[in-house]
Amino acid sequence: MYEAYYGLRDRPFSKTPDPRFLFLSGTHREALARLVHAVEERDLILLTGDIGCGKTTLSRALMDELGEEYKVLLLINPRLTPIEFLRTLALRLDIVAPSRFKTDLLEEIGLALYTAYEKGVCPVLVIDEAQLVPYKETFDEIRLLTNFQLDDRNLLSVVLMGQPELRRRLAHHAYEPLRQRIGMQYALKPLSLAETGDYLDFRLTVAGGEPGLFLPQAVELLYRFSAGVPRRINHIASLALLEGFGRESRRIGPEILDAILSELNLVAKSG
């Protein structure tokens, strides 16, 4: 629709976590570096951030960063009982018919992890939206996965990703054993005003366009309303491009943002 008008090959502000559009702000660059380091150390890492800050996109970028000696096991629906969690992990490890009995299931997982080690492969379990794990006992099983190890290394790496409430939950004394196993943790921050402008230009460029489409006053309004959260930025920027196309405007100025933000405020109030 507006793509041809603005000389774009793709939609620059899509909601899908495409690693091509991963803008490495200071906080995202450090987060990705820590993720890669923790995986290489076969450690357990905790990554938290507000909704829409880019955690899922970072998990996709992590997959692209890792070499063939790593196998990422992505778990995006962690609302599981302990036995459901272990069976899901077993299936991700290519165990065709996981046992329904915990003792046998753990033996199957241990054998699969050791077999992977012999092949020179380190499984990386990435649990997205980990704040949704419903039972402490499931977290206990996650912790006990770090017991699968040789004398000098763990047989897998675990990445827990979730919203800030996950960090608050794990701060409870009941989770002390799990906290002691966490080798590294990091909290993603929103973008700054300057980074918001760079973010817009970066995604426009990746999509085949030119930087500077959003005028400085528009960037400032967008930042103020989005609070620097990438998902909110994407939503507002997409609407702004549609509005700009409708007005046949070659640049997105503050008047377009004012119209969009007024519309969003009305929707928020009616909701």
C-alpha cells in the first residue's frame, strides 16, 4: 500500500520478530553479547524486559549468532506442569516417544544430552515468556537440568526470558536454589530519544527506503508516546506511514503524529 509510495521493498515496522530488523541499541547489543557468552559457557542466563522491548527478536538473533555446534530448543508456551515440561523438552531433543514416568524420562533426556555431546552439539533451551511458568515445581525441573553435566561442563545451556515480574518472582526466598544456578542476568531497557530516531532510520533503510523520513519533531512525539518501547514504536510508525500516504506527504511531520496520537488516545479511552 504505502510501500511503493515511500520507495520501500518491505514493511519496515512489521510486528514479526525478523532478525534483519534487529536494531542493536546499546542495551540490545550488550544483551546479545551476554546471551552468546552464557551459551558458550553452557550457563543459565536470565533476560528480562518490558512487553515489546525486543526479547523475542533477540532470541531469534541468538539463533543466527550461534554456530552449527549448537542446537536451539525454543519453548514459547511454558504454561506446563513439571512432567509436561520434561516431555516437551524430550520431544525437542528428538526423543520420539518420551516416557510418561519421570524417572525413565530423566534417563532418556540425560542419554539424549550425552549423545548430543558426543556429536559435538550443545543443546540450548530458550524459554520465552518464562513468567508464565505456572508452578514452582516446573522451575525446580529447569534448575535440575543444570545437573546434567560432565566434570568440566554442563551438557546444555538454559536461557530464561520474561517480563520484569519474572525477576521479582525469582527474588522470593523459595527460588534461592534456582537463583544460585543463574550465571548471568540482564534487564533490557527502552530506547532513548536519539536511539528512537536511529531505530526508525535503520528499519526504513533495511526495508529499502531512505533515512530521514520521520522529521525530528515527529520523532520526539513518537518517542514521548511510545516511551522508547520498540513494539509501540512499530505500531505508531506504521499508522503514521499510512496517514502520510493518505495525505500524500513525502515526510512524516508532527501534524501526522498529532493525528495518529489523537486517534490512539481515543481508542485507549474507549477501551
